[in-house]
Amino acid sequence: MDRRLEKDLGQAGRILGELIKMMIKEEKDLKCKYCDSRNVVKFGTFKGVQRYFCKACKRKFTLSDTLLKMKTPIKQIASALSCYYGGMSLNAVSRHLEQQFGDKITNAGIYNWIIRFSKDAVEFTKDYTPNVGNVWIADETMLRIGGQKAWFWDIIDAKTRFLLASHMSLRRTTADALTLMKLAEARASKIPQLVFTDKLQAYLDGIELAWGADTKHIPSKGFVAPMNTNLIERFHGSLKDRIKVMRGMRKIETARLLLDGWLVYYNFFRTHETLRITPAEKAGVRFPYKNWMDIVKSQREITIVPEEAK
């Protein structure tokens, strides 16, 4: 045998041996992505990608960092959500992803991610009750959605900065103010002792209908009241990013979903500049997801396990 050929075969054999060792090590180190169990077996392939089945939690997964039937890595999807709710437009998010990851994602693709995972985030957070104080602050802002004038109502806890409720309406009525108060009450599982608002008459009637004499209402033009006005200004400043997210929306239904998505972002993911923690943490909420990455990961290949695999 030619010595050169013999040398090449020997080198190929060594490389093959190393690959086999790596594969054996990978099999030994393999753990379930969901529960960390090592009780994992191979479960066929999908489009050439090896899948695995966890006998402990009964779920399937792959070793790739993507969601089922999606090509984009989880990290990019999470980055898009974070940028969008931070105030970037869809065009700006698309440019960011291209510069950061080298992938050109269409605005429609990014929009679909935002809708999908905003729904998940809202669903995950709906049953958590924050431990808030007794002084709340309410305000409303006007914005046009699909050519219509829409009003965005917000009510926040002064102690924890937790945004208790947001509500969107096409008018500023007593019924809308009442809706906002009841949403906040349901979230906090309590009523406040004091609510600061502007001088809109709807607040006066809405608070009276919601809580009667149990809650004191202080209407103050420009919030000039025995309340820290800096807190109010910071509150309004925090909502500026929300306005950026809502601007350009064409459908009321979509705007309502994104309003709820921004509420999740503000309370659970965004570190408050003054508190240096999230409002949810300040309110004692132990939420298992720390950011959009965790929300996206939670949906990684959740599938129905066939009966024969159980």
C-alpha cells in the first residue's frame, strides 16, 4: 500500500474515532431541555433533524436552538420582542436583527412573533397578584388607532410602580373610568385608600361607583397635589415607550393585545430606573420568567406525545 494513502487512512481513522467519542459523550451528557432528566431516548427525525423523547416529562425536543417548524433561533426572536417593546419600530427591529445576527427578517415575520409571544406572556402573568400599596395614580392619553381617536387609561401603584391595569376606549366616559378601577382591583385583590387623577369628571364618578366612600379621590390639574410630582413625571416618562409601540396600529383588537403585552414588559421584564428592580419584584411577585427569552423558550416544541411513546 502506498505510504501516503496509508497515512491518509490512518488520519481518517483517528478523526472518525474522535467523532465517535464525541457522539458517545454527547449521548451520555444528553439531558431533557425541560426537566433536565437524563431518561431520554431518540425519537426519530424531522426534516433530517434528530429528535428526542423524555420519558420523565413526556415531551419531545431537538438539540437545535429553534422552535418547532421555525428556522429563526430563539435568541433572535427574543431580541426582536425586547427591542419592539422597548420602543423600536418594526423597521428598526428588522435592521437591528440584520446588523446583529446577519439575518434579514421581514416586518411581517417580526409582527407575527410579537403577536404570538405577547399572547403567551399575557396568559402566563394573568394569575399573579402583586402586593401593592394603598395609593394609586391614574391617567389617560390620546392616540389615533386606524384613523380613530383612542384613549389609553393607566393606573399604577405609587409604592411599587406596578402598572395595575391598562384600558383602551374610543371615548372618555364614566364607564371607562369604572372599567379601569375594576381591572386594577381585580389585579391587586384590594381597593386603594387614595387615588390621584387629573380633573376629568369621569374619574370622580367612576371611583365613586367602584368604591364609594372607601376610597378618597384627589383630582388635581397637572397633578399639583400633596403627592411627589416627580413620581408622576417618571410615570408619564415610562409610558412614552408604550406610545411608540401603539403608534401606527391599524386595528383596535391588535392594539389591545399589544397594550397588554407592554404591561407585561413594563411590570415583569423592564428594570425600573428608580427601583433598580422590576415592579413585579418590588411587589413580591415570584414570576419564573425573567425576560422575553424565557417566554420564547417556554414554547419550545411543546407537542402532543403519541400514545405509543407514553
